[in-house]
Amino acid sequence: MKLTLKNQKQPMKNKLAWMKTSLAKVAVGVMMLLLAATTTWGAQLVKWDMSGYSNAGSSPQGATANDANVTIGGLTRGSAVTANTTSKCWGGAFGTTTTTEAGSITAGNYGTFTISANSGYKISIYDIPAYNIRRSSTGPTTGIWQYSTDGTTFTDIGSSITWGSTTSSSGNTEPAIDLSGISALQNVAAGTTITFRIVSWNGTSGGTWYFNDQSSGTSDLIVEGGVSSATTGSFTAGNLAVLQADTASLNNTPISIIELSPSTANQTPAQIISINGSSSGSGVLRNSGNAGTAAGLADSSDGTLLAFTGGNAVSGAANANTITARSAVSMNKYGPSSYTVAATYTSVSGQQIRYATSPNNSTWYMGDQNGIYLNATGPTPASGVSGTPNVRSLRSFGGVVYLLQKDTVQIVVSSVSVNGATLTALPGLAADNSAVDFYMVSSGNNGTYDTLYVLDQTDATHGTINKFSLVSGSWTANSSYATTFGGADICAAYTSVVFSNTVDIT
């Protein structure tokens, strides 16, 4: 079965779908709207709001909220830590003077909590956002986070942390902790409990240490990650694939492919496919989560392949957009088992990673901020850059590669020549300095792509979807739709199925 749209004899209205992260068609078995909905990946797995705590919180202290498909073991004091009368925080007084990590572990100067997936699900832990530590003048000055997947053997996360010199109730803000590169914390199935332990030392007996309330009504300790079905495998006909930067706050993060139903709100993804981001080689892909624009997901022209790009470097490297060794990879309907490096190329440091596509599943076109790279032979070094167009989106329809440029001068969408060297502006279109993505549809399902959608983004809450039709060889504006969600990426398809959130542009 091809990952493409089944032909329909009767023409229908164009139905349009949009989502804030990059998306593409996967295995559409009927002419169906590709509609994205609110989902639960890359979100808070658990959070604690400490604004209402008294007596340094309970032990165990239950979470304020957590994902419905995970089980949380509450914040628990080690054997040497005792509660006191301090409010709006969780922790206590340390009963033993220790000067080393090992000494504090032996003494019980630590706190713990656990996370596990419920039956039928698996979890990936991406990060712990910035938090606040409060300590007394005699409280421990140094600490470290650890994790364990068996409750016995613990592994340090990074290096030791100096908690800070502030000893008042305002506490010390600590930086976020990236966990996305720790393979042991990714795709953890039900039956395995992840234990986090926070060990502190270099304090005297009676000194205090707490997770601190940052501001009333906000979450003070959060763990972010993804929850998905325990089964990772072939894509399901009719679903969507979404490209996710696993940690939005980082400029070098692993990525995942998320599979969603197009018609279910507030859903748990059918699967989360974590892309190799922690070993080595051309199959390792890292992307930026906080760049103004980032990598996108596209189909091959016939819809049988999903394609995307990334930098070939491991966790801890510099900004992903400074990684010059890059790859385009693909997957077919069989999902992760079909993960293939389609092409490699060398870009220029600082140029943002964008898109990859193929008109024939053998010739690959990669686009980034520095231009177009062409690879005609598969996974060997690409032939080089074509000109200097700032590629915002690169897609292939009807065997032709098209490029979108966000510019005040260049025409918004152009076709790309076979050798990648020439751009031909689509007649009738103008420059568009707000454009971020586009998608084309064959209105008669006859192979002629005569309907074009261009997505403009004004800001995070304002955008426009513009529709154009090919009339007598020229692209003519038909209509537009103002969005309340800004916009980043777009896909469209013919459909005879109408859902509640359909955008119908005629």
C-alpha cells in the first residue's frame, strides 16, 4: 500500500489542515481530511505546585497533576531529612553533616520521586525545566540529579550543581536539565519505574534544603516528556505524521516522529518514534528546538516516503544549526524499521536546517537557509549548493520540486529545475514576507496540481491561509482565512469527511 491518496472520481471541496509543528500525510487509505488536534506529547508528564505546602510538604508528596497514562511516586524525603515548619516549599532539615556525594547517599541526605508508564504505554523523558532551590546558610551547597531504572543502581545526570548563595525565601533559580540524550530514559515501557534522586552535600547537620515555590499558582517542579502507545511499528492508514523537536527550549535536541489520528482531540499519540540522536554517524539527527524556523517534514512526490533532515552530531554539541554535516532521511509505511539515510550533504555553519524531498524516491533535494543541495545517487556526499535561496519550505508534487521563500522581493513559490540550479517563479504570484509554508492539491485528482495554499504567519496568534487556483496558466488568488494560531506548517487533501474543526476554503 502506498502512502498516498486514493483516487476519487467525483471532485470535492478542498479541505485544509494546519498544525503548529511540521506535518505530512501518512498512508491515507481514503480521501480524508488531514486534521491535527491537541495532543499530549512533548508536554508535562508531572508537576508539583508548592504554593500551598506547609511543614515543608508531605513525604511522599503527591503531584499536583500528571499525565493520565503515567503513574507517579510522590516526592519522598531520604532517611536523614526531616520536615519542619517552613511553608511554600518541599524538603526539610538535613540531619547529618556530609561533604561528599557518596557520604550523602549513605546518610540519606536526598529526595526522590518516580515515574512509570501505565500498562499499554511507554514514556520518554525530555527535560526538567528551570526550577528553584531554597537553602539556609548551613544547608547543603552542592548537589546532583541521578536516575535509575531499577531503583538500585543510580547514574549521575551531568555534573554536580552549586545550588547558589541566596539563603532567603526567594531561593536560587537553577537551569533546565536536558534528559533527551539519555537513551535509558527514552521509550520506557510499562513495568519499568524510573526513579529520580536529588542528592545534596556540603552542609551541616540541621541545615535546610527545599524545592521552592517560584510564584503562587505556577508549577515549581516539572518533568516534560512524551507518552505513546507501547506498540511502535507501521503507520496506520489515514493518520498524520508530525515532526517534533523533543525539547523546545534547546538549540540542540533529538527529534521524534509523532503519529496522530486526524479526528481525535486531546489524544495520546498512536506512537512516538524517537529518532537516533545519541550515538554517531550519518543516521544521527539533531535539530534546534528554539530557532525561529527549523526542520520540517515532507512527503516524497508519490507520497510513499516521509522525509526530514538534521545535523549529524550527538547530545552536548553546539547549536544544531552550526553542525555542517547533515543528512536527509526517509521512512515508509513500515515506520521505524524502514528508517534510511537517503542522502548526506555539507552545509555552512549557522544556516538553519529546513526540508528534504524527492520527486522520484531516488534523487534527493535538501533545502536549508543556505540554499538547495542535490544528491542524485543516494547516501553519498551531495553535489553542492545551488545559488543562495533561503529555503523556508521544500516540497514535491507531481514529480516536480517546489520551493517557498519568505522574502520582500523573491516570488513566494517557485519550481526547482531537475539539476537544482534554476528557480522558476510560479506565474501570478507575488513576494510574501510573511509566508512560512505551502501545499498543493490536484482538484480533479488527475495529477494536475492546480490548487495552492500558502500559509502566512504574522505572529504566534495571527496568521492567514491563502488559497490560489491555476487559471489559464496563471495562479489566481481565490480566498483567504485568518487564523488565531499563527501557523508554522500546512498540509491539505481532498476529503468527503467533515470534522468539527475543518477549515473549508472554497
